[in-house]
Amino acid sequence: MNLFYYLPRLIEKVLSKFSYYSFFIETKNTQTPITFSLWFHQKILGYNYKAYWPVHHTSVIGGVENIIAGVETCPGYMPGCYIQAKGKIEIGDYTQISSNVGLISSNHSLVDSRQHKIDEIIIGKYCWIGMGAVILPGVVLGNFTVVGAGSIVTKSFKNGHVVIAGNPAKPIKEIDHKSCVPFKSEFEYNGYIKSSKFNAFRKKNLKY
């Protein structure tokens, strides 16, 4: 028997019996399942431990108190992401973010690199941010926006229902409103927190 293979699964099974750790079971069939490996690296080993949602140990999260992550939305869940939230970053429910994505809510002053110009990023519900995309300060993306891999998003697409791509990102295809499916999971979590308890958590721990 390979102890290193079975031990994490045994620990997860035991923890899942406690209501505090019900997310191990209840998120299994979601887009962002909370696995024992993610939880262990984050909450025990300390990688991105301040984040209230699961984050891959290779991603970097700054300014957790400025980030509002929607239901089943976990920026940095995939490897290699860089989330810099000097200003507010708000991401809607069921929005998925791929590997190596950058979300940057502030930039250096053109005339004094010691100074930062702080703005915000707002991303709607049911969006998809492709691998290697970068979203810059001041951008607002509406619901059902798809950002192509490697895109640099410098301006807003507030109406959503669009595929954007390129550098700078431009619309390449509209998405039919009637075809979009606003689904919901059986169990809803904002990261590790049951959605029914998220507003109370937000008021106590987040700036926005």
C-alpha cells in the first residue's frame, strides 16, 4: 500500500464528516472542486493562505481584502495566475479563469514609477478568461464575455455576450443572448464559504 497516495484521501474523508469541511464533498461536481491537495497547500503549508477561495500554490494573490469572488469563481485556481488587487476586483458568479491569467487593478505612473494609479476591474457572471490573458485597470466586462487566450484587455465591453481576442482585445464574435445558459450548482460556495453566509463574511472581512 502506498501511504502517500491513500493518506490524503483518508484525511479528506475524515474531515468531510465535519460540517465545516463539507466543501470537500459538496463542490466535487462543480467547475472548481475543492480538493485536499489545494486545501493542504493553501491552509496548512501557507500558500496564498489569506484567500477565502481555493488557489493553486503557483499562483500569486495580492490584496485579498479588495477581491469579491462570486459563486464558484476562484481567481488563481489554475496554475501561474497573477492577481494584483490594489484596487477593487469583482468577479461574478460562475466565471472561470484559466492558467497564467493576470488581473491588474493598478499601474505605475508614467512620470513617477514610485506612484500607482489605482482603478478597479469588474467581470460579470458566466465569463471565461482564456489562458495567458491579461486584464488591465479600469476594465469592465459584462456577463457571458469570453476572453481569448493570450489577449490583452485594455478597454471595457460592458454589454457582454461577446468573444474578444487580441492585443489590444477586440470583439471577434457576438454570443446569442437566447443561447446562453445561466446555470446554478446544487451547492453554492463563494470559495470555502457557503454562499448563504458570504454577505456576512464580506461585511466583516472585505473592503467592498
